[in-house]
Amino acid sequence: MKTEQLVDVIGQLDDAVFAGIDLSESGGMRDSGRTESARDKNSVNPWIKWGSLVAAIVILIVGCVLILSPILKKKNSTGETDERYKSCNVTANESAIVWPWEYKTVPEKFNSLEIADKVYNGKGREVSESLIDSKIGDYTVSGYDDSTDERHVEKCEVYSLKNVSKDKFVAMKIEGRYYVFMNGEYLPPTNFGELLDTVKLPSIVKLSHFSENGDNPDGKHYVLADDAYIWEVLTECREATFIDDQAWIVHGRDYLSFTITSETLGVYKVAMYITEDGYLWTNAFSWQYLFYIGKDAAGKIIKFAKENSSEATDEPYRNHVTGTIAEITDGYILIDDSVLCKNPADGIRYKVLLDDIRISRFVDKGFAKAGDIVQIMYEGKIDNDNENLVEKPVDISLAFISDGEVNVNE
């Protein structure tokens, strides 16, 4: 049997890690309890091989950081604080398992695409067929299997994407789906106009949710009614100079922070800042892109955004459902959040389908069993009319819940 390796990574912790976990929308009918399936009974937790002492050290660092993240603000589907929950602390195990090849998703398998003399790196995200343009050709995509120390190479169809230059972004088709790849070479534009020529931002980026002076959950958050005027202003900033300063930081400035999600760019909830002193910053292109658009243009954008938006609740990087695994079947698991409630009778059960390998492999290999407390991260919504179905689950991890003061040695 191939061995799964458990390694711990710090990665890029977003503000939500330190500000508390925002639980999902709630409501709807609760399911009655059911017995666990043979899937759970027959699962055996495989031998876990530690990569190095460094990995063990990282566990301690991550554990100490996350165990201090209190669940104090849990909101329901209306955005109001959900009074069902007690004040408690949640420790989410941030460990990442290095899976054997057959248990990996396509983005986990393949991350390097060679087109002529250019190397494109996978963005890790799928793109809809409606955004695909024309076929470029058949090229080699490769990936590395850490569990066997083998390199895998395949030929696949490569396509251009609508509204972006194929010199910057392409789509790889494999196993019937399309995935975004970006040119791995650092080739920043000379000015904002050059960026608009290669990436038609107004067509592929919708500016909607934004906040003032950072994405603090306790800060002010807004939803923009229409972004057309903002793109009109930015389109007039074609001569805005690109500033090659990877050390630039926004701290100390007044600014608006727009959330950007784009299938075409392969990005999910990255940021674009507009500062009052005239800068535009974004991390939508893997590297830090910084332009000086001028105080006049920045002022117009900030003024318009504030006057044409409505106040909104915080929008976390990803939503979470935390609770006890009440049932495991061949098609789904049920998560019961009673353990978080002041009155356990107020608990709600959430249904998580096992059709995504990122969830099913964790259960199949026995890392999560009935009775375990887990945290499900998801990018969709909760379908209250369909057994509180969790839409677009993307990750699962073990979690620990404690009341009162935290003991990091537990």
C-alpha cells in the first residue's frame, strides 16, 4: 500500500484566521440520526510518515496560532449574529496531506505546462467552458508524485481564453475539464494600458464587495451597485506607470480594498487596493502589481464607490461549517453543529456530498470518522431547502473545540 505523508504548512493565513471563524448560514429542517455505513467501519487510518523535524516544529507553530482563534462572531443567512452558539475556541488542524497520485485532484497532479519555449504554471482552479476561446495545440503537462518520487508527463489540449492574451494565460483541457495556467515568467507591463491590452479587466473582473482600510471583519464593508464608472476611470489611466517595488505596503494609507474573483485569471477572492494618495495595487497576477494612477483618478473612484454602494457584512475568504460527524454514507456525510450550541437541541445538521475527491479521500482513508469534530471549508452557499446542503466544499480538516481559557499544551 502506498503511504500518505502528513506535512504541515503555514501558507498564507488570511485575516479570518485571527479574527475568528464565521460559521455558515443556518436554518431549515434537521435530519434524524442515522447509523454509520460500512465505509466508516472498514476504514483504517494509514501509517503517517513525518517528513522531518521541521514539519513537527511547524505543527506547534500553526497549532499555537490557530488555537487562539475564538468563535465569537457567528452569523446566520441574514448576516446577523447567531445567538445559538456559545463562546468557545476552535483549533482547526491546518495539516496538508500529501496524497498518492490516484487521490490527487487534477490541479494537484499537474502544475507545469510547456508551450514552445514558455513554461506556464497552474493556478489551481477550474474555468468554465463558456470562457474558452480557440485551441492552440497539444502540449506537454507534467507533475510530481511525492509519494513515489516519480514525475508524470501527459499530452493535453491547450486553449486560449476569451479576453486575455495567450502569452499570459491559457487553459489546459484534461479529464474533460479546463484549468487555468499562467505564464511563469515575470513579465510586468510598463503601464496600466499595456495590462489592459493583454488582460481585458473590465470584461473579466466584477468589482462588487469592498471594505475601507483593510478587510478587518469588524471594519466597514460595502457592496457596489455598478462598477462601470470605476472601469471607465481606470481605462483613462492607460499611462499610469508600473512601479516595480515588491516591498511596497499599503499600511499607513487610506484606501478601499476590492475583492476580486475571476475564473479567467484563476483567482479567488484576491484584492485590488485604491489608495487616496493615488496608487492601484493588486495581487491578481501572482506578483505584486503596483501602478500610480494619480490622486484625481483615485479620488473619483473612492467617491463613487462610497456614494453608490450599500453597507454589507464581512465576506470571509472561505465559509466554514464546524461540527461532529453524525453519519457517513457512500454518498455524503452529515455534520452536526450541536457541540457549538448553548443548547445542544438547537443544533443543525449539514449535508456534505462526497463527490469531490478533496472531501471523499479524507473520509475513505480514515482521517475522519463518525464522532470526530471536523471543519468543512466551502465556496458556495448553504441550500436550506435541500437538507442544508453545503455547496462547493473544498477542504476538510479535524477540529478541536474548547470552552473558557485555552491551554496550548492540550
